[in-house]
Amino acid sequence: MSRLLLTLICCVLSSTPPALAESPENQRKVFQQTYRDLQAGNTDTFASLPADMRQYPLYPWLEYTDLKQRFDTLPDAPVLDFIRRNPDSLMADALQIQLAKRFATKQEWQTLLATIPATVDDTDTQCYRTQALAAVGQKDAALELGKQTWMTLSKSLSDACIPVTDLLRRHVMLSTSDYRERIRAALDKNQTTLATQLATELPPEAQTAVNTWIQIRNSPAEALPAAIQQPDNPYLRDAIAFGLERLAKKESQQAEALWQTARQTLKFPPEESAKVESALGIQQALRHNPAALKRLAAIPGEHRTQDATLWLARIAARQGEWETLLDATQHLHFEHERDAASWHYWQARALEQTGKKAKATQLYTDIAPHATFYGFLAADRLGQAYTNLKTPAVDRSQRVAGLQKVATIQRAFEWFALGEREQGRKEWFRALKQMDKEGALATADLAIRGNDHNLAIWTVARAKEWDETHLRFPVVHSELVMAQARNQGIQPAWVMGVMRRESAFDANVESSANALGLMQLIPPTAKAVGTKLGLNIRGRDDILPPATNIQLGSAYLSEMLSKFSGNYAQATAAYNAGPGRPPQWAPQQLINADQWIESIPFTETREYVQAVMGYTTIYDEKLNPGNGRRLSERLQPIAPNAPKPAPSP
């Protein structure tokens, strides 16, 4: 743990009685032993704790564990008293869920409504709340909450939620389309138990179709041919369309053949046909098949899936079909403005190319202030400075001082001090639920002051303040980066951008793919690069240290940049997807880098390249104030693959 973080913890604890402040390590040892004893069912240690332990930040966790162990035999009063003293906490959340079940079992509906907050994020608790609202005569509120909860059920239909289904059915709140939508969503997530439970409320032919649907989900290639021969009904068509969409991702040719057979024997309405055509067209687009543009454009915009419309727009951008791109973007719908910004850029590009420069300029102007890949590109098109990178940092010292007194934050820091990082993060992010955006940003500032840059980055992300570059993009390990970038002949801002995207500066992070450390290196790559550098890389412990990790990652970046003739976009894609991928995505003729990046078929790699190139621009300005390079200067056009040399005679 950093010295600064320990200092912050000591500051947090400074208001406790002298006996505790004088020996925090002893208090931690007492807590850990008592916590273990309570979890094992032994309450003796807890009962004999000295009074000053009540001032220890994690003491409530001892109380909570004791209450949890004895919950079934306890009256409501001590549980409610604990919740009152520890509001808006992980512990209170868990006890409220248990209390909701108790009140529902006893049918104490008024007590449930008066005691359990409507915001408790638990499906069973929301189902109990629905029952309570119905029981006290609030029928409309019950039906509204019940329908909302029913549409988000997962895994299985619990005992708490079965009465909600009955309530909705009695009041004719569940249509056939609701069942179809919910079953499809369940099977999308492989929630076959829930799908089967929901199907029991349907006619026999629908139940049979859902069983077929489950078989198709498990093995579309084997189950689809037989399914196509069954009598037509809406659920069967849904199942077949679902299976064809899944099969298209692995065996597109087989899916094409089965689709031609199915559409001759079954009566697919336009919206269902569009789903299958969308899936097949996307697969063509992912392979950069020229036929994809025509196929996707032929699907009526109102029925084409969002993903299919995105790929129609991407292929149109890649091929310079600007009118088609403009038409496609008219059918895109986004929940968040941040997601729409990239398509505002592409709309502007298309408008500019078709002579509508005034409209293009307006769109560029709208997104240019944002510190993002497309925000920077828009500013480049306008010839404007990156104004967001010139904004001075906000002084949040007063708010930060107040946060150090918040019990949940104190508990988070104490968990960190005990080496329980995951539990500390849970406390930290629970605290964020009660904060406005400025509070969340001050909390990120507190993490920065504690030298926990990773936590700060995730905190800002929860606040969705994407333009807060001071907190989102701390300069970390700059001396190591500068030295290794100089040794490898690459830009240090690029190394920083890659490191920020890969690990968000968590030096100990390990991905599900076994990628390790700040620059997320998999062991085979680390060993191969290490051999070239004369380093003996044997395993995890050799890869994780920041100095070695940055050395290995910088060397690998340099290797990728050399392999792709100094093209940063392709080298960045290769770092993420492997050096064999970018050549597969090469265009037939020279195109701009933004067109190539937008049409990368791997979502992870496409977003990775956009992020790293944007982050590199930010770090270039941080490392070279006033002299950072523009993003467009770093994005060279993408050329076709060089022809293979003719074989020797």
C-alpha cells in the first residue's frame, strides 16, 4: 500500500479514541479474529470485545455478521435499529432483503411497504413489494411494478414472483408478445429453466415450440432441419429465427441454405424475416464481403436490427457510399448521447462528402469539445484546438475533506488496509450510489490522493463524466514509460495510452485470458519478447513488476509498429488482436484510417483502437503541454496488402 494512502487512512481514524488511534494494527488483528469467529458461528470473542472497538470503522461488519447468524430467531427491532444506524450500506441492503421475505411470509404488507425502500435492487424483494401493493389496494402501482419486474426476471421464476405472474395474468397484463419477448430474452441468456417455466402458461403447441427452441439453442445445426418441418406457429418461427441467427455466426453457409428452405415452408412476417436477413447480412459485413452493403440496405429500416444498421453504416463508410451511410444513420437509436457521438461524426463526414458542408460543420462543432476519438477527429476537421485538454483541474479539496468522514468511505479504506481490495471496492461503489456527480468526482479525487489511480478511473466511469480528463487520465509510471519508449523508439504517449486502456493502471490485474499486469501481456508473448531482450521470463511473478511489464510491453509495441510500417492504427489493432488479424482486414484500395478502424469486425478491437488512439492524444498533451500532436497526424491511411512475390521459376 502506498504511503499516501496509509496517511489518508490515519487521517480518517484520527477522530477515534486514543486507545484505538495508538494501535490500529492491534485493532485490525482483533477485528480479523472476531470476524472469522463470527462467520464460524462462535460469538464469544464478539461478546467480550473492549468498548473502544465500537469506534473501529469495520465494527458494524461484526454487528452485521452476528445479526445475520441469528436472524431467524431475532425480533424485527434489533435488525431495524442496525439498519437505522447504518443506512445506505451493503449490510443494510442485505438485511432489508431478508426482512422483506420475513414480512411477506407473515403477510405484513403495510410493514413491508413502510420499512423496505422501493429502491432495493433485488428481484424477489420487488416481487414481494408488488404483492404488498396489491394487498393494500394499490392495484395500478402493483401492476406497473409487477410488469416491470416480470420483464426483467432471470434464472428462474421464484416463489416470490409466481404470485406476481398470477396477478398480471388475472388482470390481462401479459400478452402473447410479452411471453414471446420474455422467452426469447431468457434463451438469449441461456436461462432455459425460466423459459420452460414461462412456457407452462402457454397453449400446448407453444410449449412444444419452446422445447424445440431450447433444442435449437443447444445445437442449431442439428435441430433446425427437423424444426423447419414442424407445423407453423409464432413460437416455432421465433425459435427458428433465433436458431438461424445463432448458426449464422458459426456456419453462415449452412444458415443461408436452411433459411431459404424455411422461408418457403413457414410464413415469416416482415419483422421476423428482417431479423434473419440482418444476422446473415452482418456476417457478410464482418468478412467485408461487398454483397453485404446491398443485402443490408434492402432490409426495411424499420425492421432491420440495430446491429445490422450499424454494420450497414460501417460498410458504407468503408466503401465511401456516403448517401447510404446517411440513410442508415437515420435509423440508429441510442440510449446515451456518448454512444450517438461517433455516428454524428459519420453523419458529418457523409454530409461533407455530399456537399452539405454547413450541416457537417454544425455536427462537427457539437462533438468537437469532447475528449474522445471522434471528438478529436471532429476538431481536426474544423481545425480547432482541443479545448477540453486546456481546462484546468477543479479544486475539490473541501469536498474531499468531507468525504473522509463518510462511514462507508472509511470502511472502504480500512478494507484496503487489511488487504481486502474487492470488499473495499464494494463499499466504495456502494457509497457512490448516494452521490451526485460532483460528489462522485470528489471521491475519484480522494482515490487519486490515495495513489489509487485505478479506483479513481472506475469511479469517474460510474459517474459517466467522460470529459473529466484530469481524473480519468492520471500520469502514472512516467519515468519508466519515458525510458522504455526512448529505448524502443516509440512515442511515450502511445505506451501510456495502451497501458491506460489495458489495465487502467492496476499493476496486479490478471484477465480471464491470463493477460498480466499494466500492459496485459500473456505469458507466451512476454517470454518471446523477453528472450529478444535478454530477459529470463519464467512466469507470472516475472511479468507483473511494473518496470519489467512496461519494458516488455513497449518492446512488443515497437515490434508491431515496425511490422506495420509505422502505422499506429494497425499496430494498435495488432497489439490487441494479434499481428495476423490486421492483414485480414486490409482494404482493396487505399482508405482513410477512420474508415478502416470503424469497419474492424471485432468489437473489442475496434473500440480498443479508438480508445487507445484517443488516449494517446490526451497523454501526448499531458507529457508535452502545448505541443501535443493532433490525432489525425497519427492516423496514416490504410493501404491494401502488398502483393505476394511470384514463386521462383
